Amino acid sequence: MLSAVTVSKETIEFRDSPAPTLQPGHALVRVHNVTLCGTDLHIWEDDYPTDLPLIQGHEFSGIVEALAPEDAHHFSVGSRVSVNPIIFCGKCRPCLTGRYNVCQNVGCLGCYSDGALTELISVPLDKLCPVPDELPLDIAAMGEPASIAMQAVNRGRPQAGETALVLGSGPIGLLATLYLAELGVTVVCADTEQHRLDLAVEFGATETLLVTPGTDFPDTHQGPRLAALTDGYGPQLVIEATGVPSSLENAIRLVASAGRIVQVGISPRQANVSMKDIPYKELDIMGSRMSLNLIPDGLALLARHPGQARALMTHRFAFADLQQAFRLMQGRTEKIGKILIGMPAGTTA
Ligand SMILES: [Zn+2]
Ligand SMILES: [Zn+2]
């Protein structure tokens, strides 16, 4: 079988190897669809704390090809599945307190160990998530990013009737918007790209604010609009989904007193935040990482909103053209939502 191995910075080699053998407690999954995210781009650019060579791919769907008969309780040969890529030890304090997404020894298929950009992958049974019948298998590859967005929203403890500001209308910001709107929250989206804000409206945003880097945010027109939506108090919840330092600074400045901020965007850069606003407003500032078993919920969210899910998937490449997919992401010359890699087995249904 063929695997795409990222061997060094921006270099992929397709290597032939024997298929994995079936182990107890595992299933062999024929990979059909893989979607790429910013983490994948960083790994491909060798700008990520992982060792190359590596088979990437952590957002994926496929069909169970083999599992031991004694393991065929919830899944059988032919089951359509998405996969939770998180690997955790189950023994450390975060794991023992139910927070395995921040395990001391946390790993992730396709990020720290070999992932799904291969034809057949061996997956522990407890990582398999059934794909709802009505959800196409290509869209199901996005169960993982949908779960990340839902984790961020859940961390923020939203209440129906509140107003949330979502900073960044990339896939995570858009999926968070979709979920917040479902929960009865009024969502204001901000981004530097108008085409992403147009999409945010389709995902349920009530108001959109175009951010012009290097100028005041919100500007003199946007400030009153944000104030009007929040009775002058500011949003009760801010989801920061860009990883841009100035965006966290904006979040702390704009959030209401007694408000909550969830940082889901990741960056190694330093933010310059006010030490006064946090205590004066008595803010709750929370991080959000991957998700706590929310991939089934993510798949259900996508299934409830097929039009939005489809709109998110803007590009499609064949497995053999993986290198071009990364080049496209790197170039940022096109309007990109999610990029799908159709594997050789690749059914979308
Ligand atoms: Zn991802
Ligand atoms: Zn652990």
C-alpha cells in the first residue's frame, strides 16, 4: 500500500509498504478522505515540534475493512467511520481527572505518530466514531475540526440570549459560529477577509466586522454596532480562533465585565495583554485544546447543517497531488476553507 511520508521540510515521498496486520482491539480502516488544517501545513513546513519523517493526516474518514470477530460489537466490516486521533496515557493526573485531551503525554495520529495519509491504517477500536447515515463520508473527515470548535464553545459556557464575539472566521471560527447560533447565542464574527465574513453569515453570524490590520478595531462605525448588540456592555463570550497576538489583546479589551474568553487559536508568539483588565473585569480566560470525545457531536453538527459543511470544503486534490495541496495552502493566493484529499479508495458517499 502507498503512504505519503513527509520526509523533510516541504518534501513528500510516496512509499510502498506492506499493509498493517490486524491486532486485537484494533480495526483496519481503509482511508477514504483526509482534510488538511493549519497544523498539517506547519508539520509539512517542518515548523512544528514533531520529528520527521512522518505520515501526516489527523482529520479523516474511511470504512472498516477488518476487525477481529470478538471485537465486532459496535462496528463491523463495512462500517463508515471517522476517527478520534488523540492518543493519551490514561495514567497521568489530567487523564485520571477526565481531561485526557491535555494528557501529560498527549499524542495525535498524524501529528506526533503516523496518521491517515496512507491507504490502510490500524486504529484502536475506542477511537472509532460511527458516521451518521445521512452524512457523506467526505464531509465526515471534518468531524475532528468540528469537535475542536465545539470544545471551545463548551469551554465558554454559553447561554441562550447572550452575545458572543468570534475572532477569526476560518474553519474553527465558522464551526464555532454554527454551534453557538444553534444554542441561541447572537454571534458577531470578525475577520480580516470579507469573503470569510460572507461565509460567517451563512453559518449564523448576526453581525460581521471586517478587521483592517494596523488600524483601530473596532473602528468608529463598528464600535457602535457592537455596542448596540450588547446593550453597551460588550460580548459576554469571546472565542479567539486566530492565534494572532493582537486578537487576544482585542478579546480582553472588548469582552464584557464578568465575561469569558476562550483561546483556541494556537501560536508560539507572545501577546501583550493588560494586567488591569483581567482583574478589573474579573474575566475567565480559558484555553481549549482538541476535544474531549466530541467527534460524534461534531459529526452530528455537520449532519444537521449539510449546506454549510459542504461550503466549508473549497478544494479537492487526489492523493497523488498532495504536494500541490500543501503548496496551495502555503501560497494563500486562493480563498481556502478546507482542502480535501481524496484517497485512492475515495468514495465520498
Ligand atoms: Zn486539524
Ligand atoms: Zn495522560
